[in-house]
Amino acid sequence: MKVWVKLVLSIFLALSVSSFCPADGPKIKFEKLSHDYGKVLSGKTVSAEFEFQNEGGATLKIESLTASCGCTKAVEGNKEIPPHGTGKIMAHFDTIGMKAGRKQKTIFVKTNDLVNPVTKLTLYADVVKELNVAPPSLNKKVSSFSEPVVFPLNITDTTEKSYKIMDATAVEGEAQVSLDPSSVTLEPKSTSHLNLLLRLKAEPNRSFYAGRIRLKTNHPSESEIEIPFFVKLDNTRQN
């Protein structure tokens, strides 16, 4: 009798579990979970398609798409995919303002798939700049803020064309900026030298200035080059 009861209970539990099993529910399956754009010129926007299929027995719903940053955008097609239907998600990678180097961004796809409710899609890109500034950031200690702070810059034009550095402004940091010389022509496949002059206010109890400087060029995709700066008052020189 006990054996019979255990058998009945086992069958009942198996049926109960199967009734709640999401095997017949929606099931998302992507053809790929990552995409490498390879080398991308700074300032360009590139796109890629992520195709998927609903391998389940119920309608798949795309509930939301979340990107890791504003430079990555995702646009879905049909938000409801029938069983065995297909869909795609367009991923846009915007490199405007990015520094050169290897980049990785992600998109999170939330669906009503009970087994796999969130799928992560990964995007890779090697951002390449044609106008390269050295040093990439400006740092200096000074004995006083009353004199202009001079930063030597080297700008390399890696292209076959000639471009110009037309102006420089402080995006933030309360500095007045000028170029010496005031306009610089960048020769193809060569490095040009110039001085960046910062004029800062000598305010009482002010120990440092920090901000960003923006160089304006006539390059079609690198029209602005931003350089961070940090100028600190060297108290040891005053003692």
C-alpha cells in the first residue's frame, strides 16, 4: 500500500511540475551574441543586425532594450514574434567624441522568455583617429596663476590630406585659451608643433584649475579635439 501511495504521489508531482514548466512558452535564440566592427574612424556611426528566432510555443515579446551608454543605440523591429517566427535588433555604435582605442559596449534585451528573460549583446570597435595629439592630457605645476601657462603640443596628421587647427576654446575650467601660432596647417603624414596658452585668474585661495580645451579643425569627422588640462599651484616655490 505504501509503495502504491508513493507511486501516485510521484506521478502527481511530475505532472504538477510539468504544468508550470515554461518549455512551451516563448524562447529567444540569437544567431550571435556579439559583433566586432573592427577599425572605425572616429566620428563615424556604424550599425549591425542581431537576428533572433522564437523557438518556443508562445508569442515572444520584446519588453525593453537598454544600452550601456548614450553612444550605443538599439532599434527593434516587431516587438511581438509568433512561435518559430524571426526578428532582428539594429545596434548603432556612435564614435563621436571617443578616444582612440579598443571599445566595448553592451545592449540588454529584456523579453517575456521565462528561462532567459535578459540577453546581453556585446559590441566591439577599434576607434581610430586621423589627427593625434600628444600629450593627450595637459598637466603642470606653476608658481603663480598671473602668468600664461604654456603647453607645447604635437599634432600628427596620419592622412594624405592637409588640415587646419583653426581655434582653441575652453569648454570648462574658467580659462582663456589661445594658439601660438594662431592658425596651424597640418601637413599630410607629418607632425606639427604649436603652443597652447592658458590664461587663468589669480583668485585668492585658489590652488588649481581643471577643465577641457577644445581644438577646432576643418577635418570632416574630427572637427573637434578635446584635451583635458590640470594646472596646480606649486606652494613649495613660494616658501
